[in-house]
Amino acid sequence: MNTDYDRISKEYQLSKLQPWRKCAEAHTFFTLAGDLTNKHILDLACGDGFYTRLLKLRGAANAEGVDISKEMIQLARESEEKNPLGITYHIQDVLNLKLNKKFDLITASYLLNYAKNIDELTQFGKVISEHLNPGGRFITINSNPDYIAPVDSLRKYGFTRENKNRLEGGEIVYRFYQEDGSHIEVINYHHEKTTHEMALQYAGLSGIKWHPLELDTEIVNEVDASYWKPIIDTQPVVGLTCLFKGFDLR
């Protein structure tokens, strides 16, 4: 089952405004990204360009975004028209991506979790390797393969996560709730950390590291600590980084 982002583009865009996105997801993402000054960056599964624009605003020399959803890219292009940053967006399936150019950094806020099997996971890795300069990095926020918690554990943050099973390729259902109680569903797929590592290594990536979701202590104070405890304890999403040392992919 694939998620139809063309149908839920506006609702998914709103889900990016949930506080946990800023206080934990974005903080972890940009901590992993590091200094972006003068970097040439490709943002995969960019959606409405939320992170693509922030990457450019944080000093990137240029940024490009790719997403399979026409409606999500339309939202991204509308933002670019209103406040031009010189960002180019592409409507393409990352599995078949060929931009014929290289980047210093490739980012993704949720990409690998759309691989239905190890072949697709490996293909994502190959596309990433093919578009990185030697010494370039890939950083991502991804569904955490180690997550285990009751479905409603994260409901107070505006979403839930349900693993249908823990088999390779098993469906993970995220539900993002609106203020009126309605929700949209996004389907991801489960693969163990060892499966990710094997696929990415086969695709030519190395130095693979997993990074826990962290809170931005400049935003979150001690009074908020108990509120944020469930999401930090359960770690529904996780960071991942790796390096492309450079070789000729065949």
C-alpha cells in the first residue's frame, strides 16, 4: 500500500507544524547536518520543501528538492514563488532519479522508510551514492526500527505510530491528527537496522551511524521535561548518517 500524498498534501503540510517537529525532529536533523555554509545540497523526499528552504536559509550555496508527489512539489514551488531562494524542485521517483550532477550533502526527512523491500532500500542507497561527491555525506531522519510502544503512546504530540508487524517489509502506520480530531494516514515499512546497514553498504556508503532523537534544550525547559519524556523514551524516529568515499558504481 502506497501513501497518496497528492490527496493529503495540505494536511501533511500542517503536520509539519506540530511542536515535536521543531523541538525534536528539526533539532536532530540540523545537528546532524552541521555547518551548511556554501554546501551544494540535494533534499530527497522533500515534500512541500519545508527542510529544503531551511537548508538554503542556513547557508547552503544551493539546494534542490525531489519528491514523487506533484501536489507536494506544487506547494514547494508556491513557497518559492512567494519568497524566492533560488531553489529548484523536481517531480521524480527517487528510485529512478538521475540528475546528472553531484552534491556535497544529501538529506532526507523520511525516505528509506518507504522501501518495501531490501532491493528498494539498496536502490535508494545507490541513487544517493550516484549523486554525492567523494567525501559527501547523507543524513536522514527515519522511522526507528527499534521502536516498541503502545499505539497511543504519542497521541498527545498529535500523532501515533502502529507497527502492523515486525517482519521485514511490515507496514508501519502513522496517523497525524488535526485539531478537529480527524486524521490522515501515512504508510512506512519496517526494516531492521542491520538490513539498512547491509543495503547502504552494498550501495557504496560507509561510516553508517544511528543517532537518537534529541530535544532542543534552548526551546524546551525543565518544566517541559515530563511532557517530552514519552517521545524521548520511545524514540519513534531516529537519525542516520553515512559517507560516500567515492568509487565508480557499476
